[in-house]
Amino acid sequence: MKSSKPKFALFKRKYLCIPYGLFLVMFIIIPILIIVYYAFTDDNGMPSINALVGFFTNWSKVNVLITSVFIALQTTLLCLLIGYPLAYFLADKKVNKNAVLITLFVAPMWINFVLRTGATRDLLTWMGINGGNMPYLATLIGMVQNYLPFVILPLYTTMLKLDKSQIEAAADLGANPFQVFYKSILPQSVPGIVSACTMTFMPTMSSYVISDTLSEGKITLFGNYIYLDFANNLWHDGSFMALIMLVIIGISMFLTREKGGAEQKGGKSW
Amino acid sequence: MAKENCIISLQGVSKVFDGTTVVDNISLDITKGEFVTILGPSGCGKTTTLRMIAGFEMPTEGTILLNGEDITSIPPYKRPVNTVFQRYALFPYLDVYDNVAFGLKLKKIPQVVKDKNGNPVLDKDGKEKIKMVHLSKKEIDNKVMKALRTIDLEELADRDISTLSGGQQQRVAIARAIVNEPEILLLDEPLGALDLKMRKEMQLELKDMHKKLGITFIYVTHDQEEALTMSDTIVVMKSGEIQQIGTPLDIYNEPVNAFVADFIGESNIYNATMTGNKKVRFLNHVFDCVDDFPVNEKVDVVIRPEDVILTKVSEVKAENLTGKIVTKVFKGVHYEYLVMVGKAEVEVRDTKDREVGDLVKIDVEPMNIQIMKKELTRNIYPTAWINNKNQVILGEDGDPFECDVTQLLKGSSLDEEGFLISQDGKKYDLNDADVTAEIGLDAIEIIDGYDNGDTNGDIVNIVYKGDHYQVMVRTDDEEDFILDTLYTWNEGDQVSVKVAKENIKLTLKGEINKYEIK
């Protein structure tokens, strides 16, 4: 039988994504293509691998990359160590009535990022940890402080959804409190951990304001380098480094998706 | 002392959550190898009782003995008890095999330490050295596969939990519990989420499994049919208290009170009076019965719908109990009729096809009339007291009711200051006097909403008595009002109750002299 659709049904639901599609092409896809173009051309617009060779033969650039990955990993780990127990604690309805406490923990995000980092620098200097004597520590503290809310929120959402009966089942089957934690609570919170890592690791890799401000320029992260290259009109080198960043983020996205997907279905909690 | 062969024994166990008593001083002995069902409506404390046996909740009072040993404060992971949860609580991040193996992988068993030559190593006291070791992979594998065979799911061992149907998940949950060879298997409404057909199948399978495994099953459900089908013993609970313990047959045929009768199966419940030796009067008709109660005692009678015998008659005769069929529902094997006798309803199950409007004679075999002691003919409040405004407070706390205190002393009256003046002029101050208050079931008025009476509460229980309802209202202060009403209410309704001043009967505890003002 022929279905008699009214005229306006010609407007299909998928048309609704046209505005975003345009945005995607204009501000994400085309810029990426431009980056790729600049990364593999020379000043005359001819294909070239000068930037690639230049990057891998310049020890200081590779070194900055390694440092950045290292700092990002450390920040993520520290954030998890602080944020995980905190989120678990906050997810207890008795402690966090009406979710007031969680709002307090997320409140720093409401303040301008540059301003906040400036304040952190002053505070740290007052405490004796300044860019002059401990640039690495100062940067790390700044990073953790800045990205902690991004760890707490997804973990908190996951913790709220913890299945109490699964935890009880584990205890019932003979798991002591420690075993209950790593055999039931931890696996259940994997989706939260994955999104927390994604939301911390990637931005820390590329951020440069924090390290710049807090280490007084002593620690250069990958983001700083890219910025510097563009500032010095070295568009091809800058673009190539941006591309490397893109690849690293792509790889980490791929890895976390794989993990999160296998561990729990529909696990994305943010 | 717990009786012999008793595997688990609850002794005076109570549980209070935030001031609300959920389980109220229950004592229960369960024999080894029994299939015990704890049956009751939601909120009766049955799940809490089970959780206390499992160790998830600590009793506020009382002790729990397992094989005679006190396990009241032992955490769940140290108890030889396993639970099948209401919503299965399977681990979604593990496959079927690993779910079942979960408990076995954690388990440690004592093993004698042996040296290279296979001789046992002795410790300094000359005893064999014993080490706790995990089960070997092979042992675990054998046990898991055996458990999966028991539930007929061995071919699904490496499947993801989320790909299983509800019934299959249920089986995995059972396998996960029985694989640990617990002494007691606790089942918390495990079939609640299954459809009717599946549920019936699983009931029989569970019963079968119980026979094969020979371990004690404690099963919690609100489904009376499930309880009757599977159990050796049924424990009926209501409002945190045990109403009756017995075999399914006992509970069905000889319920101890109207609540149990109403809860177990369809039943007609009526207020009745004993009119003679083994004669009982209800529905304005005298029936022969087999139970012996004192003459003139008010009782409840229960008649199962299938025990009512209908005979078509053409006219009403005085010696017969006659009624008129008002509704008819076909139920497959039988018809369900509603017969009106005056204002009272009689529910009947009959295989004969009759017509709505038929006049029928109603008979019941004497042995099918179950007579129960009336639980309550009046509300009695033994801990009531009088406040300084000459009002009565029924419990320790609670809202005051206006009452007539002059009934405490014959011929007395109140002066303008509120003191009680006796006939011969003596003066009494009744403030804080302890009394027993009694209120008749028909003297309490029930009104919708919280703010329309002397006090308020929620309806916790309703029993239909043929032509009226008996409703139980519980206040915040845990005061119960049982009352008769003609109107239909629902469990959980928020209501107010009102009692007229003259309907509260007071009896003073002790002599009135001690309240005299000299």
C-alpha cells in the first residue's frame, strides 16, 4: 500500500543538521586540510617534507614533545588520584545534599581562565613555589588545579550511577572491601575514568598559558612551540607540529574508545 | 535455644531505619534443607529480613545464629550464604563464565603445605602446616561448567551478559550463587521481572534445583501463588511482624487471621458471631461449622470462593441463604461470579455456566468455614495518658484527642480550672495520669487529607469484609487506628482520623487517690 505522506514531510529530519554541517566544514575540516597543506609544502607552495625532517632532526622539538606528553600524563594521573575518591565521596547523597558541594568543586571554572592562572601564580609565589625555583612543580600544580573539575564531573556522574546491588553481590560472593573496590566499583567506573582522562590529557597537551604563566617561561610545552612558530612566521613547521598533535589526540581517542566500549556498553557519561 | 537441625535462627530481631521500625522483634527457626518462603505485601519487612541474613543490614536488636553460632555482626563476605538478587545484579563487564566464576576465584581453601618429596611440612608444634590457597583453574572450570549445566546454559558461557534474555540472566544469577555451594541460598523476589509463563517454568525449576542441591532456600516474594507452589514452609509477614508460619496447606486452609486469609488467595471474609455450639452466624444466616468458639464471641470467618456451593432456585425461602448473581467472568477452567446477599458480596468460583440475574441458594460445607479469632474488636491503647488540658494522648507522643475524663470517676465533674471534682467534693489533678484508652472500630471517622481531623496518617492495610472495609491507618508516631468504613480507600492514602469525645473509653491505671490534691 502506498503511504500518503503530507506535503511537509518533504522536509526531512536530517536537514536539521545542515547548520552544524556547515560549521564543521568551515571551521574544522577546512582548517585541518589547510594545516596538512602547510605541513607538507614549502614557501613556494611546492610539496616538501622540510618540516618533517626539520622536526625529527631538531632534538629540542622532540624533547618538548616528550616533556609535554609526560606532563599531560602526570597531570591526568594526579587529577584521577585526587578526583576519584572525591567523586566517590560526593556521590553519597548523605554527604552531598542537593549537589551543593559538587557545584562548589566545579565553581572555579566560572572564573576567567587566564585570571585564575594569574591568581594561582601569585598564590604559589607567596607559598614559595615560584617559576624561578620550581618551574616544573608550579606548572604541574597549575595544571591539576585547572583540570580537576573536568575529572570530578564525569567521575561524579558515573559514581551516581554505580549499581549498589552489584557491589553487594560482590561482597555476597566473598569479596572483602578491597576486592569489592577493584572487582566491582572500579570496573563499573571505567567509563567515567575514560572520559575524565580524555578531558584532561588532550587539553593539557596543547595548553600553553598555564606553563607560560606559572613557570615564567622556563617550561615550554608543545602548545607553546606551535604558538611560537606561528608567531615567528614559521607556518610550515608550526603546521607540522599541529599535525603531530592531531595524530596523538587521534590515537588516544581511538584507544580510549576501544577500552570504554569493551568495558561497558553505553558508558559515555558526559 | 534453637531447635535441632536448625541452620539459621533469628532471635528477637528488629531493624529500625531512621526511627521507623521495619522489622519488629521477629523470631524464626529454619530447618536445614528446607525451602522457606517469606511472604508479605511490599513494605512488610521481608526483604530487610533477608538482607539481615545475608549480612547487608545489621539488626538493630536481636541475634542471628547460623548453625548455633552468632553471625549477627559478621560481614557478608564471610558468611556461607549466597544471594540471588531481585534485579540479578550481574556484572556487565564480565561474560557469563566469569560472572559464575566470580566467587570461586575469590575463594581460598586450606591446603597442607608439602615439601619437594611430597611430605607434609610440619610447623614447630609438630602439626601440619596449612596454607590458604586459591582454587586451581581446573577446579574452577569444572565447577563453573557444572553449574552452567545445572541451569542449561553451558553453550552460552562466553556470551556477554547484555546479550542474554531476562530468563537467561536469571539463570546465570542463580548459577553464580549456587556454584559457591553455600549453606543457604537467599532469593529476593528473583522471578519478579519475568513474564508469567517464564515465571511458572522457573518456579518448577527452582523447586527441582532445591531437591537436587539439598541446600536450604530462603525465598522472598509478595506472590502468594509462588509461595504456595514452591515452599515447604511459608512465613507470612505484615508490618514487620510474623503473622503465621506453616506449610502451604496450613496457611491456605487455616489462616490465623483475616490478613493472612485475605493475602493468601481470594477469599470472602465476614464479621460473624458464634450463636451456639459449632454454629456461626454471618450474612444474616446461621451456618454449621467445625471450629469450637465460645458462644456469642465475635469472630472473623473466611470462605474460599471455590468452597461456595450455588444452587439455582426460583424463589427466596426463609430457611435458605439466597442471593442474586450480579457479575460473571469466564476464567478458563471456571467462572467467577459475584453474588449479592443483601448488601454483602460473596465471591464464588463455579464450573457451571450461570446467568447474571439468577437467584441462587448459597451453601458452604461446615469444614470449609474457617473461623478465626477476631484480631481486634476495639482499638486498645495501653500506654495512653492524660495531658494538662484533660485531653488523651494515645501513645508516648502523638496528637491529643478530646475526651471525657469524668468517666474515670463516677458522678464526678470538672471545675473551671480543669480539676476533677468527685461527688463528695474531693479534687483530683489528672495531668500525666496513665490510662488505657479504647475506641470502637465504628467510632473512628476517616477523612481524606492530612488536616481534617484530630490526627493523621497513611492507610497501611485494607481488608474487605463483604459489605464494608476494615482499614488500618498508621500515624507518624506509629499509632494504629483500625476502623470500619463503607467507602473505598487505597493503601497509602493520606487521611485524617477523628474520634468523637464520647467514644473514647478510658480506664485509669492504678488508684485515683494518687492524683488527689489535698
